[in-house]
Amino acid sequence: MRANLLTAITSATSTLTQFAVSQELPWAQNGDPLYRKNMKKIYVDTPTTEQSTIIYTFEKTRNVDEVVYTCNVYVAVDAKNPPSQTNQVIEKILDCKGLTGLVSYDDESDYSVEQDEDKLIYTIEFRSNVAT
């Protein structure tokens, strides 16, 4: 999922010169995530999974389960002087929701913004629901 999102986001944002896609994971250095230090860089995290049963059967081995894969993408910008392409980059990233590489019955993407001191931190969340 992460590799497909990286490829899709890199392609989708290639014409936006104010932003770059990092191949690195958004790890933390001295407790501060890397995306907070390197503004205007797009970081794709590793996906997480959550499994639950959606249809129970008499034979437990035949239950229908749902696995939700979630992958977060982060980008930080200067709150006082955000780049002019900020809205475009968020829209282009959100448009990559169907390109996760998973065969799913529902793909979703959404984002939130938080202000941390002089930075705006965008967290874009991709969710793919897969029945097993």
C-alpha cells in the first residue's frame, strides 16, 4: 500500500514545484517528527491494519472478516506564509485514494489540519476496506 501511494503521489504532484515527495518514513528525531522539520516535503507512513468480523456464520472458519488498511501522509507548511500550491497539493494527494494497490470494496481519503507553533500540519488519511 505504501509503495503504491508513494508512486501515485509522486506522479500526481510532479508538476507542483513547491513540494517534494520524500521516500523516507516520517520517523522522529529527538521526539520531533521529521515532517515538522522538513516543511513542504510529503511523507508517507507505513500502513496499519485492523480486522473485525462483519458476518458471523455457524462455522467460524467461514466468517466474513473486514480488514481496514490505514495509511497516513503528512506535509507541513509555514502557517504565516503557506505556499500558493498548498490547496492543490492536498487535492492531488486526496485524489490518489483509489490507487492504494489493494482490491477493496471501499476506498476513502480525508484530511485534518493542526497548527503547531508556526506550522500548519496536514495529515491525510487513506483507508481501504477489504473483505476476507
